[in-house]
Amino acid sequence: MSSTESTRATIERPRSVRDVLRAVAGASVGNAVEWFDYSMYGYLSASIAVVFFPSENPTTAMLATFAAFAVSFVIRPVGGLFFGSMGDRIGRRNTLAIVVLLISGSTFAVGLLPGYAVIGVAAPILLITLRLLQGFSAGGEVAGSTAFLAEYAPVARRGFVVSFQNISAFLGALAGSSLVTALVAGLGTEVLNSWAWRIPFLVAGPLGLAALYLRLKLEDTPAFRDLQETGEVSSAPLRESVRGNVPNIARTFALAVMHNMPFYIILTYLPTYLVGRDDLPGGGPYLAASVALVTAVLVLPAAGALSDRIGRRPVAAGAAIGYLLLAYPIFMLMSGGNLLGVLVGQVILGLLFGVYGSAPFSMMVELFPTRTRYSAVAIGYNLAAAAFGGTAPLVCALIVDWTGDDRSPAFYLMAATVLAIVAIFTAPETARTRLR
């Protein structure tokens, strides 16, 4: 650490409440649009399977759809490297503006694609190409928006402010699930599969332009502007972030596994699994996902604020241990064949998801210096998203197919919890420490 950055570690620029609120609003709206766009494929997996992967065997069609979902995650680490390096060199704001424009454009294009019945095998090929563009851009969002919020936040309120990264992400995903629920309830599954599935994708276009405008109205973070003013912006942030930071990148990876896996189980696997159940009403699966997300949104700010008071590690550890103990009971409830059990299971899952979505994200950005924060978090987070996030629906479907037990994905979730617990208990306590 340079002498100038060392000085900034003890003397922070004061942030006015107005500046912090503007930063939270701008970053959050863009982040909500990003995850509205990205979650659409998950919510509409059943319709996409019909339109782009027709098959006489519904399981085969669904596995192909989940495989296409997972493909977008293969490129996310590449997007993380690209946008992480860009964010540490040219700034957080400009990079995040490019990210939201790219994902909104590619999502809008999905809504225009003809199906398999019209252009044959070209349809799924084009779909996968656009999913790769979505994954590439998504690789730059989480690390960038989390760093942006952390670098604007007052030191004593950083956990609370950073919690809006996931609050906005969940609200974006919730807006997507609500729109799909309304379409199913108003038009029916047959109409949804025929043409109405395009509506949520097409909405991404104007939403993306609005988010771009809001992000460009913001100033870059005080921390990054300090680096620019003193000429300390890293010229090779990827190389510098790896040099000496491998243990913390590994911790970021482990922490991110325990966020990504439940996220895509809620958004993609469970709604699609429940759609195939004849004992639930038509909109029930999407309602259940919405319940989990609403619960998480309500819990998140309180959990973030609590981590400012008692520390990141106790809050993160409590959520991780909760996953370990409750994963199997949650899947028992949701495989019981009634809507009430599904909703109760989703409420419990949403509580754990909300608590875990707070402190670990503050920990991730607090582990690294400003010069390489975007790059380092992007590396660890996106490797976890690729390995355990995008593959979660596919792996869960395969596990159930192999075992014949609808509750078996719980053990996969429990195994991931062990990684997170090790990372939490080996990481330093970072609450109320000033950013390096």
C-alpha cells in the first residue's frame, strides 16, 4: 500500500447524506434492471423449453433449457476479468453504464427471436449466443455495484448501504417474477408459451435506457477519484489483484458459492420443478418464488445494519449454519404436494437468503484495496457463479432424476455450506474498518 493510500485509510472524505442517497439510488436502479433482465430466462424456462427446445420427452427439453441457462455462466468469469480490469482502470461508473446497456440490449433481442418451429436449429443457437452476451455483461455487475456502494458508504453504515446491492437485485428479480405471474394468471400457460413470453424480454429495452441515464448522472466514487487525483490508478489491476490476494480471492469464491446456489435454485430450478406439479395452481410456482424474494428484501437491510453493529462474521455464520440445518426440511416442505408447504419452505429459504445476502458482500469488498477491488471481487465471485450458480438448476434436476427423490438437492446445498463456513471463520473481521 502506498503512503498516500495509507493516509486515506485513516482519513476518509466526508460523504453527505445526499451524495450517499444519490449513489444508492443510481446504483440500485441499474442493478435492479440488470437482474430483471438476467432472471427472465429462469422464470420463463418452461416456455423457452417449448419454443426453442421442443422434444417428445419433457425432461429432455427441460434439461436442454437448463444447459442453455448454464452456458451463460461459462463466460461470466471472462466478463468479470474484462469489466473488473476496466472498472479499476477507467472507473466504476462508466464501466457499470456499459454493463447495463449490454445486458439490456441482449435481453431485448431474445424477445425478438423466432422459435424452433420457424427457423429450426438456428433458433437455439441464436438464443445461446444472446445468453453468452448476457453472461458476459453480468460478470461485471455484482463486483462493480457492490464496490460502488461500499466506496460511497460511511464506514459505520457500510453493511447497511451495501445491502442495497442485493435489495435492488432481488427487487429486479421480483419484478420479473411478478410480471410472469400476472401473464400466467391473465393469459394462461398456453398463451404464455405461444407469444406472451416475449413481453418481459421486450420490456428490458426501455428499462435499460432509463438505467443507463441514471448511472451516467452519477459521479464516480470518492475512493476511485482519490486514486485518479494522486495518479495511483493501477495500470495492470488483474495481475496486481492476483499477486498476494489469492487467499482472499479464494474466500470470496467460497462466500459467493453460498449466495449463488440458493439464488438460482429459487429463481430457476424451483419454479420450473413446481410448474410440472399438477397439485399446484397455475401461478403457484411463480408466486412461491416471489414470496421468497419479498422475504429476503425485508430481511436484508436489518441484517446489513446488524453486521455493522456486531460484525460481518457472526451474521454470515448464522445464515450459513441455518442453511446447513434447514436445507433438508425446506425441500421436504416444498415436495409435500401442497401450496402452503411450498410457501412456508420459500419463506424460510427467503429468510436465510436475505441474511446471507448482507454481511458476506461487505466482507468481499472489504478484503481488497481500492486499486484492485473491482477486479479481485469479480474474479472470485464470477468463478463461483459459473461453477455453482448457473449449473445449480441443471445439477438439481440431474440429482432428482438419478435418485428419484425430490428432496435430494438439499444435500448439494448443504455441501456448499461447508465451503462458506470455512471462508467465514478464516477471514478477518472487517466491520467498521476503513477501506484500504
